[in-house]
Amino acid sequence: MLKLRAIGHDGLDAASDLLTKGFPSRTRDFWRRGLKRLLDHEGTAGAGPIGNFLMAGETPIGILLTIARSDEGTGRKVINLSSWYVEESHRWYAPRMLLAAMSDSRATYTDLTPSKAAAELNNHLGFRTIDYDLPLFALPWLAIAGRRRGRLVALDAVPAGAIAEALMRDLRAHRDLGCIVTVIESGGRHHPLVFDVIRKKRIPLARVIYAESSDLVTDNLAILARLLLRHGVPLLCLQLPRGRHVPHAWRWKSGLRYQVKGEWDERIIDELYSERVLLKV
């Protein structure tokens, strides 16, 4: 009989083994490090289990990672359905495993990195698809030629009450996770930005993890370029609606998508506490 069991510290090895089978381009050590970060996040944020094993008796034959948080803007629970894998002999049970993870009708569910097969399954489960492109920006040039509509404010210098305290906690947590966090003051308001840094062919590349809109980034590329260059980052990628073109960008990846079920503002780039940050994918 098949059943679900929450992933805990005692399941780290089994979880790493299953995810390595499902995603062979990533090493077992990669998954073990990422799972450890997820478990640490669970412990500090009280976010609940990081996912479930699918069990055949006492043997794990499937896994689904879930990353839960509270959305400051809406007050709703957001559950990011991250990586999942089920052994071929029991693949028929995968939809039930996903449905079991979506039992809270009040929550919003996201899949930020769906494969083609996962996207098709998500469509049947009521997800909608948001298409986007991922252009690349060369920051040394933009430090000179980019726009500037506001001014940068350090996170610790933001006036009390200018940003909701719940969001401030999330921003501080992401700074502790190694993200670059800053705030743009413009029009009498304070707008937070979060960047994660990865390496592509050994070159540091910043990704926008949180922004109220892509316009906030493109309208302030000059000051953001200088900030990122000070951190040793020469390149930036930014999620833009499919087909949109902006000055000083060149095409890097196009035809990408993420999927959502529930309340979601598509103007906001919001990948806080996602696999981008915690799993480094």
C-alpha cells in the first residue's frame, strides 16, 4: 500500500538518492547540500515539512519537495512545488502525490521551474502558465549608459514602517542566505530588490529574486549595475514578459515559463524562499 511520509533529517540520504535518480545532471552532493538548506529553513522559519516521500511499505519510491511561506502582500500561504520524482513502476501515482500536496484550497501553489512533462501535468491540475524571456545585461556598460530614476538605500537604513515588517524579515533572511538585498527610494516610496548570484562558466551572474516589477529594475539599471559590480558581479538576468524588448539587453533564454494555481500578481517577480535560493538551481 502506498502512503506519504514527511521528509525529515533522518531521510536526507534517501531523499538525495531519489533526487539524483530523477535529476542525474545534478550530483548527490548537490542535492544533499540543498536539502540541508531546506531543512535549516524549515527549522528557523517554522515553514512546515519540506516535502514528502511516497512510500511503498517502508521503501521510499518517490519524492516531492515543497517550500512553504506566507505572502506578505496577500497574507496567503504560498507553497512552491519544487523538484519531484517517482520510480517508473509507480509513476501512475504522481498526480495523486501532487494533489495531496495541494490540499489547502486557500493557498497559492507555484512551480517556478517546470519541465515539459511537469507543465503538462500541472495544466491538468488547474495551474495557469506565465510565459517569459530571460535577457542578459552587461553591467559595466550599464553603469554608464543605464537609466536612473531613484536612489539606493541600504536595507538597515530604511525608515521604520517604510516597508512592511513581515517583508523586512524576509529581506533580512535572504541577506543571511547570501543574497544581495537593496532598496530603491523613488516617488516617496521604498521598493525592495533581492538578487541571487550564481556562476555560469565561472562568471558571476545575478538573478532577480524579488522586485515589485521588472520596470523597477530597468528604470534603475545604472545604480543597480554599480551596486552589483561592487560585489564582483558583471552580468544580470531579468525575467521579462515574453516578447518584450528593452535597451542594452541581449537575448539569452527565451520561451521560458512558470506556473501558478491560486491568487498571484504577475507583475511582481517573487521567488523568495524558492529553489533558486535554497537549492541553487
